[in-house]
Amino acid sequence: MLSEARAVSLREFWLRGRGQANLMIGLAVTLLLIAVAVLSLVWTPYPINAIDIPAKLQPPSAAHWLGTDQFGRDVLSRIMAGARNSIAVSLVAVGIGAGLGVPLGALAAARRGWVEEVVMRFNDFTFAFPALLSAVMITSLFGPGAINAIIAIGIFNIPVFARLTRGAALSLWQRDFVLAARVAGRGRTRITLDHILPNIASLLIVQMTIQFALAILAEAGLSYLGLGTQPPDPSWGKMLNEAQTLMFLAPQLAIFPGLAIMATVLGLNLLGDGLRDLLDPRLRRLR
Amino acid sequence: MTLLSLQDLSVVLDTPEGPATVLDRVSFDLAAGESLGIVGESGCGKSMTALAVMGLLPDAARCTGRIDFEGRDLLALDEQALCALRGRCIAMVFQEPMTALNPVKSIGYQVAEGLRWHLGLGRGEAAARAVKLLDRVGLPQPRFSPDLYPHQLSGGQRQRVVIAMALACDPALLIADEPTTALDVTSQAEILALIAEVTAASGMALMLITHDLAVVWQNTAAMLVMYAGAVAERGTTAEVFARMAHPYTRGLLAASPGALGDILPAGRRLATIPGQVPDPQDRPTGCVFAARCARAAADCLPRPPAERVLAPGHAVACLHPHEEETVL
Amino acid sequence: MSAQAPGGEMVLRVENLVLEYPLPRQSLFAPAPRHRALDGVSLQVARGESLAVVGESGSGKSSLARAVLALEQPGAGRVELMGQDVFALSPGALRGLRRHAQMVFQDPYGSLDPRRKVGWIVAEPLDALESGVGAAARQARIAEVLVSVGLKARDAEKFPHEFSGGQRQRIAIARALITHPALIIADEPVSALDVSVQAQVLNLFMDLRERLGLSYLFISHDLAVVRHVADRVAVMRHGQIVEEGAVEQVFREPQHPYTRKLLAAVPRVGHPRQAVAGATTAP
């Protein structure tokens, strides 16, 4: 029964969504990113970390489509592997943010009273630090590295999801069908699982794509500062960092990872916008 | 003198499910200073008629026919000309007074806005007129300062503000679309009395849209009964109520609890009209009411019934109208 | 099928109920002002009886419905359902009692979860309140209530958006009936419906009452509607009941000035008409 409902909505998704340029471009870019990341697991033009000093700092050519870096490593291969890294970091970071933020927000909305106060004050506390600064703080406390970067980015995602979930859940708690479930004797947990979360799922999915883009940026930023992924593992931010000193000698080293970040973030934002338009019934009707 | 005249107005909306005929050859005349009630259930096209007259139909709507207002065809006017007309010559009172008012502007400002915009009055003069208008609709100073905001008023008081805004430029036609549906029954009586009083006093024509036959009975001289986008029955209110020739009109009255004011004996049921209004995407080719009608016969199905005049000032679009008088 | 009301024939007994809501603070140092939504309300509903509570918006009638179902904690007073004080019960015992009192809401669009199928929605009280109902018995109960409100058994597989307003209200009534309650609390159940559909749903309420021996606490602002479904009527204003009596008596000889004002305000065909502008409009 569930799959039947899902199949209908997927078909509906396609029928309504294919006319939207935003959504389709975003979807294409995102799928390309995933495809590249998956491909890099089994194949890259050159081994990712193969040093070839004689061929260092080459401009784009038929052999090295995007050129080589100061150690002669193939930039295209490293960007492909960097996509994997970016996806892994953002996926886990958004997972931490949503995994903790959504239950916290739902709990605050369901319990009200002091529980809500505690959760929301914790949120305000986390929000009070600029996201990147708190990430810097965490990595400097626990040492740089991809894992700590993931945790840092994840933590600053928690209040984003907690706040969004609470806001949306609070308005749902006022709805009659939730009141009907209470009359039916449902407890708060069951109501949250059965009625609240399914009704805010679309909102959360949209927010996830946006946070996903932000997480990729944050990971790039942290790696650029030397607090994220450590060499020799490839990361777009790390590549930008290394390209900095060679900016005038080999601008392609900065341009291509920069373009990769830009295209990915743009694609994910377009996807998020498109999904919002598609899933918001009010906007749907206006179309 | 005819103020507003609709001739064979049809409106088709393109929807994802196909074209929907929301209005089907609606015609009526409304003379200056007269009152017309439009009754029907949701989806029968009464609000669409109001929006068409205001030039506020959705962009996707395709209109045919004519809407003449003071001799000008409204369907031929551009948006700028319509803007000059709306509020100035045709004003509207909406169902939900809270959403019709801007929550962050004072009521005095909102009433004065139309005066400044349409009549070009200065700030001070407009504010002074606004105070007078608020007083006119029963919100006198100093209790109801023009500096109050909509949320500080009750539903009935808000609707009075909306009426003051509508009256501001002394329009020739006032359209009231379910003006009391969102209000309590005591406020409803007061607001309806206020609308009847201000329109009569300033010679304004009134188009009152409602789902309640009793509201029409008490407030308008002429009436239209609409069903599924078409006019089912029309005439002077007295004639229509005396005869109730269309089965839908009778059904509507019989289904209204308490419209006649008597008490049903214990255990008796309200008369109902079986089924529901057909969707505008798939209306039958014949009489749109036939599927729910106890008097329907084979000749109702091939084509929609033409309107026929039963008496001076009374016409019905039905092949088998009720002949006997009602007991009113 | 319905459980017997222990301790007499009263399905519902409300005594001196007081319910207050805090309002936003005016000052940081003053205690928050409170709005008294219910100010000492007492009423009773006997088995098989239909009591209507009428009042305008803000009279406290919806707060009464919520307090009776223990959705709000009152400041003072008692609510007895089937002879048991609902606010003295443990959460588990209260859950057991909910089987006997269910509710129908005003807005047929807002009261059904748009993401659940009708069968799931209708069975929700059953799943929550009665343990050990087998899958086959559950299906049979869903089919039974859907048919009893004039829908089809196979409608259980559809989603709410596939139904019109009147049909949705039937679904909401089916949900309220599935645990075989003794009391249905209906909060403006027909005010969002069109006239002809309203009559269908009101008739359904009357049919069900005769067939199942239900008691109603029927909350409405519409006196005409109340007249058809109630035996007794209580008129509420500012959180208090200003007049209570048999429907015929209250409608024929209203005692309280507020009741008289309410009755006079109902528009009626055949009543003297307003001075209406204009004489004729030619067809």
C-alpha cells in the first residue's frame, strides 16, 4: 500500500516537475555530481595521489584535461575524488544536523513548557556563534581532520533543523487532525511520528538540500584553512588552499576546484528552490 | 437607467484537468439604486460573477459576452481603466474582514487611502473624511479612534471598516460577497441592516452574494438563483419566493434549517438535495441540475433548458417548473 | 455495544468548570493577565439525549468541548464522563475512558490528515484505544462505520482529498463512531458545509442517534441547526450559561435578553423585510 502511494507521487513529481527549469537543472547537476563521485571510486584518469614531478603545473591539455598541480598530480582526478569527499562530509554533517535537530525540534513542539525552553535556549546558544567560527573552535580543540570537520559542520546544522521543525510542528499541533488524534487517545510520540513528521517531510527535504550546499561550502572553507581534510586526501577546499600561492603561475589550479564548488552549490540551491515550489501546495496552485 | 448589464457572460478557466466552464451564459441587468441578491451554493459561480464585474478574474480565464457598466464594456477596458473604476465606481465588501484589511495599517489610514488615491484629497482632508465615514458605519469617535488597528476590533467592527472603505468614494455599485458568513448571527443582522441602509440612503446599487435564501428575502428587491455556473431562476424577490418554480430553488429552501422558522416534529428529517454540485470540468450537456432533480425527464438531458418567462419579472430555466404557489 | 454508564444514566456531568488562558504579559513585572474562557459552567447530558450549546464566537463553547475531552486542564470544577472524574484518572484510565466520548470537528478539510488513507484515519481511535483487535475484525469495523455514515467500504483505500466537504465530514463522523462511543461531541459540525449538504449531514446525525442511542453535545452558533438536532439547549455567553431548557421552550419563550437577541437576529423567510431599494429588475 505504501509503495503504491509512493509510485503515484513519484509519477506526479515527474509530471509536474519536468516543466520547471530550476528543478531540472538542479537535479541534473546533483545527479552529475553523484555520478562523478561514484565513478571516482572505480576509475579516475590518473591515480589520485600519483606524483609526477616532471609533469608539474601543466596547463589543460589532451593528456591532462584540467592540467596538473605542483606535484604533477592530475587535477581532474583530484576534483573527481574531491566530489566524493564533499558528498561524504556533507551527507554525514547534514545527517547529524537533521538526525539530532529534527527530534529536538519535534520534542520541543510536542512537550512545550520547560523542555521547549531548554531546547530553544540551546539553539540560541549554538546560533550565537558564527557557524564557521564554531567549526574553527571545534577543530582547534580536537585537532584538524575530516572527522572533526564533519562533526563541527554537523553541530551547526542542528539548530537550523531544530528551529525549522519546531516552527512547522507547532502550527501542525494546532490543526484539527492532530486534535482528533488526541481525542482518539494517541500519545504525543505517536502523533509526532504518525501525523507531524510526514506532514513536514517535504519542508525538511528542501532544507536538507540547502544545508547540503552550505555544508559543502563549509567543508571547503575549513579545508582551505587547513582544518578539514588533511593531505594527501583530495578536497576542493584543500585544492584551493594549495593553489593560492601559485595563483599567477597556474590559475587553473584555483579556477577548476572553484568552479566545481560553485556549480555544486548552485545546483543544490536550484534543486532546493525547485523542490520547494513543487512541494508547496500554495505555490503549486498559483502555477 | 441600467447601471450594470451582463449579456451572455461565459467564463472558462483552464485547469490541469481540462477547461472548466465556471460561468455559462449569465445575463442580468441591475438598474442604478436597485438591489440584486445572488444565491447559490459554493461552486455555483456567484463569486466568479462578482470577480468578473470587478475585472479581477484569474489571468487564465477566458471570457465571452459583455459586461456593460454605465454604458462601457468592462471586458474591453485595460487594467489602468479598470483600476480607476474599482473602488471609485464599483466597491466591494468581502467575506473575511480580517484578510480584507491590512493588519499593519490603522483603520483611519485604510479608509483615507481610497479618498487620496481616487479623489486626490490631501492628507488632512482625507483623514477628516475618514473619521466621518467611520462614524457613518457605526464606529464613532472617540471610542473608535481612526488610529486603531484591525486586530483591536471585533469581526463585526472590522466589517464596518471594510464597508467604510467601500463607501469612501461614493460608488454607484456596491458588491457584497458573503459579507456576513464569517460573522456571528447578531453581527450579521447589524451588518446587513447597515448595508441596506447606506445603499438606500446614497442611491447605490447593491449586488448581494449569499448562500442564505433568508438573507436575500430580507435584503434585496430582485434575485438570481445560480446553479453550476448558470442562472436557474430570477425575478423580483417577492415573485420568486411566491412561486419557487425551479426545483433547485425549492430544494435549497427546504434544506435550509429554520429558514421558514418552524420547528420540525421530533424525528422528522430535513429535506435534502441528493448528490452534489458537478465539477466545472465535467458538466453534463443538458440541464446541469437534472442528475439531482426529482422532476427530471428525458427531455432535460439533450440540451440545457432555455429561460422562459413565467410572469412579468419572473423567469426560470427549467422545462418542468413547479406550477403551484408556495405557502409563504 | 456501548458500555453502561456506571453511577446513573448521566453520560456527561460538568460541574462549575473554570478554564483560564494566560494572555500576553503587559509588563515584565506584572503577572500575565488571564482570560476566563469558562466561568463556572455546569451541565449534564443523559444517555440518548442531545444537548446543544449555543453562543457566539468567544463565548467559550469550544473551550468547553476541549475541557470535556480533557484536552485542556481546567482551573477548577469537575468533568464526569460515564460517572468517572476525568481529571482524577491516571493517563491509562483516561485513555480507556476516551473510547466512550469522541469528537467531530468543524472543518472537514483540517480535521483529516491529508497524508493518510481514509481507512487509517477512521481506524485511528480503534488502534489507539482498543487493543487486541485482529486485522480482519479491524477491516470489518472500518467497513461497518463507513457504510453506516453513507460511504462505501472501498472508500477506505482513498485519500481525503478525493472527497467533497460533506463526504469528508462523513469520514470524520465514521472515525468518531468506530469505538462505539456513548457520547459524541460535535463542534460546529455543519457550519463549513453548503446548505444542501448541511441538511444531509444533520439528517445523518439524527439517524445515528436513533439507531445507536448516542448522546450528543452539539456545539453551534447557528440556532436553526440546533433546533433540529437538540432536545435541550444551553445558551452561553462570556463563559457562562445564561439560559438552559428544552429546545421548544427556549425557542418559544426565551427568558434571558441575550437569548431573545440571538433569536431575533436569525434571518428568516416570511419575516418582515428590510426597506429594500428598488422595485423590479426585468429578467
